[in-house]
Amino acid sequence: MRALKLHEVSLADRLADRAVDALIDEADLSPKPALVDKRGNGAHSDLHLGLMHASALSLWPMFKQMAEVAIEMGEVSLPLREALGRIGREGEQAMLATTGGVNTHRGAIWALGLLTAAAALDPGSVTLNAARLALLNDRYAPQPLSHGAQVAQRYGARGAREEAQLGFPSVMQRGLPQLHKSRQQNAGEQNARLDALLAIMTELADTCVLYRAGYDGLTAMQQGAQAVLDAGGSATLAGRRQLHALDEQLLALNASPGGAADLLAACLFIDRLDGAL
């Protein structure tokens, strides 16, 4: 009897898998302050966990196409940047068709799209190449500013575009180091991921929070996240009490840290790259 030949999974397939896995793991992580998770919809009236899963899965073909075009072109260039922009806009339309017009992952399309393409180019220079791509201007990008970009301009905050152009410092300097530190302290994987999210929140000028709740919301987010970590992190009883207090405060302000959530997904993606490659 002839043995069946297993289908070889391409690099683009593996990177798309990791990007979608990161989005689903971020959505499932609980309890996240004022964000959609397994407990409920947080500060969002139009989102729920099933919708976040469906949205993430709808983006798999987009991430695969981004990896494939990066492999085909082979280097950071304006044609690659513009191809990624086109694929990203098509992916956004697929997402909106799946969610009935609800914006679930627009920020994640930007961050994880860049990182997926950068990983396909060179796994050893992921954030550097993502930054180089982000610095290139897509001539075909629509001109109207997103809510996040408008808020970034109004408050002088660093938006998603600038975060990418700087090589994702909130991920590389805050999220990943805290993820590794909490793992080393045997906090457990879910608590380590929560701590990574909180570490990102301590310094990020989250434009989603600024849009919903202004400086009051941003201050509450940053100080509350730091209080959880100062109390020992989410694996400790004192830390959990602080996390509950932060959740209640952000819900009262209707302030959902969606920008931090997108960067946590980027953090989880980078953390898993070795397994993908």
C-alpha cells in the first residue's frame, strides 16, 4: 500500500496561522480590563467574543497574501508597501463583510500585517523591517484620517502609524520583557499574557482610550495598569484586586484600551515566530 504524501505547509501559511492565533488568543485572554473577553463585551456595545473570532478567521487569507507578496518581492520597497496597503484594504472589506460593518480588527490589520510581511522577508529583523515599511508612504491609501489618527493629532499622542515606524517600542520594550519575566516567575501563561498587556498599557498613549475618555481615561488606564504590576501582577491576590478595580474604573469611563490589545496581539505573534519558522 502506497503511503500518503502529506501536504507541505508553506511559510506564508504558517505566518498566517500565527497571526490569526495571536488575534484569537488576545480575544480569549481574560479578565482584560474593559475589553471583550470570555466574560463579556467590556465597554463595547457592538462586539462579542464570537464576532472577534469570526473577524480574526476572516483575515487569514489577507495575512497569507501579505507574506506571499513579501517573499515574492524579497526586500523592503515602495512597491511592496503599496501591495501590502492594497491587500490590507481588501482584508478590511472582508472583515467588515463578516462582522456586518463593525470595526473589530482595523488596528491589528496594520500592525500584524506589517509584522507578517516583515517576518516573511527576514525573521531576524522583524520589527526593523516592519518599521522600514511603515515609513514608506502608500500613494494609493485613502486620505481621510481614522479616529485613532485624528485623536493622535489632537492630543499629540503616538498613534498606530508612529508606533510601527519606531519598531513597536511598546511591544519590544514593555510587552515582551514583561511576558518573559512573568513566565520566569511561574505566573502561568494566561497571567503572563495579562501582565504583558498591562505593561503595554502603563506607557501607551492609547488612542482608543483617548477617543472615548480623553486624558482622564488615559491616566486611569496607565496608573491602574501600573498599580496591578506594582502589587505583584495578575497572578497574585493583591494584583487581581487592583485589576478588578481597573476594570471597574475603565468601564465607568467607557474607556476600552483597544490599541493596547492590538499591540498585545503583535507581542504574541513575535513571541511565537520561532515556532512558525
